[in-house]
Amino acid sequence: MKLAFRWYGEDDKVTLENIRQIPGMQSIVTAVYDVPVGQVWSRESIGRLKELVEKNGLGFDVIESIPVHEDIKLGNPSRDEYIENYCENIRRVAEAGIKCICYNFMPVFDWTRTQLDHVLPDGSTTLVYYQEQIDKVDPLESKSDMTLPGWDSSYTRDELKDIVKEYNKLTEEQLWDNLKYFLKRIIPVAAECNVNMAIHEDDPCWSIFGLPRIITNEKNLDRFLSLVDDVHNGITLCTGSLGCSKKNDVVKMAAKYAAMGRIHFAHIRNVAVLDNGFEERAHLSSCGSLDMYEIIRALHDNGFNGYIRPDHGRMIWGETGRAGYGLYDRALGAAYLNGLWEAVEKS
Ligand code: DNO
């Protein structure tokens, strides 16, 4: 495994100087944030990131994410232009040495939680998803000011309404067709550039607000991988996204897709699955519903050699900052992953 850590660029409170001090840290996971979704990233911005990361002795290896424009997901006529831009971004980051690109194909809403600062019994705060809170939100209700964490705040309420309405006409099968259309065009470029594409599962792994979501379970991941059967068409195994549904056997999926050589990136975190949703917890197995040891063992024993990062952390020790992406709990997560990996390797 190659241990990595997400860094949000020069505005991130968590600095590269902090990150490089985490034992075993090899690579940074980052992105260009100064360009609207769908546009081409400048070589200057990419070069600046690379320079900063490398100056700190870390590898500039993984991009998370190059976001996919909604017109591509919707199959609108302008998609060809956005796909062309996407291919150009793959070429440009590859030129800078990037080996792996994480992205997702979730309509409109990326990861969704109902609260970012739920207090756990030990006084730490965490991200949670409670179904009864989601049920109170109607993204089409313009009188409501309610937004949920994780939503793209660049949309105005009216724009959000329009785009959700567009998706209401789209079936799951059409979303699959649009994904296939996209992959058929980007994967040959990724192959030529020797970059691994790694789709992130939908988080949570079920439909929200009636919008289709398809990267959700083993059957659908099988289908996804067969759309373009090329090693460059792979996945980001996100244990928290898949693991928030009891129907997903994350250990089995880790073993199966690692053995196929199709897991290029892993997001490792634990969740406590509840009857009405889930809570993000510390990485340790006993803190949540997932068996982290078995997940790491499944990856290890099946030849996983991709990038792995601790995923969301709680806020602990009075830290404030970007929800899920503070330093301390993620660093504890990294130390735990190192420990699990070493133990599995030596046993
Ligand atoms: C949340 C992240 C996601 C992820 C994207 C990948 O914390 O795991 O936002 O970066 O879904 O495109």
C-alpha cells in the first residue's frame, strides 16, 4: 500500500509540513480548486501544487477529484465538449506525474450528511446521517433555506431546483448509458497516459431525493467494471460509503476487486450503522460496524498495491476546521492503518 493524505491546497489549515510528519506518509491527494467544474485546469495551477508537495518530500500522485460536469451525467448535447475538457485534464495531470484520479458519478449531490458536528459520548464531534432529518428536506422547495452539508454551494436555490428537475426525467438505465458513453471516451486517454481512473462509490450508497444513484453495491460495481474492461477503469474502494448499508459485504468486495487488480485507491474509515442511518466513528474496528482488520487483510492478501488514505476524521482535541478533514483524527487513522498493514504483512 502507498499511504496518502488528502490536502485541500494552500488554503487548507492542515499544512504539508503537518502531513509530512505523519509516520509512513508517502503521497498527497489533492486537486485544482480555482477552476469551475468542467473547465480545463491550467498547467500553472497543477505545477504549483506539484512543486509545493514535492518540496515537502511527498509524492504528487493522486488527484481527488476531477469533477464530472452535470451535462455529462445528464447526457446533454454539450457533454462532448466537457468530455474533451476532461480528457485534456487527464493528459495535463499525467504530464505532471499523477498516477491515479478519483472521481464520482453522483447526480448533483456528492456525499450527504445531515449534521457535521454531532457530539459523541467522548466529546468529539462527527458527521452523521439520520434518515428522519433527510426526510424533512425538499431540495425543490424554494421557501426552505435548508441545505445539507456536502452540497455544492455554487448553485443558487433556483439552479438547484432546475437541475434536480432535469434528473427527475432521467432513469437509472439512462444514467448507466451516460456513464458508459463517458468511460468509452476517457478510459483510452487514461490508458495512453498510464493513469488509473478510480470511481468513488455513491455516499450514502442509496438514492436520495429520488435522484438515481448507481455506484452502490457489488452487482453494480461488477457492471461498472465491465462497461470498459480495462485495468485503467477501476474503483476507489470507500469503506464508509459502501459500509453504511448492511447489505454490502465490504470485506468480500475488498478481496474480490483487489484480486481483479481494479482497486487503485482506498478510502478507509469506520461507520456505525444504525436503524435510521449512520454515524462516522473513529477508524478503530471496535468504534463502529466495520471490521477494519479484515478489510486491510483482504486488500493485502489479494495483492492491493494502490494508494490508501485515512478518510474522514472526527474533530478532537479542540480542533476546528473543514468537517471530516482535520489533522488529528485522520493522523490517528493513518497510524492505525500503518499498524494494521504491518501486522498483516508480518503474520
Ligand atoms: C468526501 C469525499 C468525496 C469524494 C468524491 C470523489 O469526503 O470522499 O467528496 O472526494 O466523491 O469524487
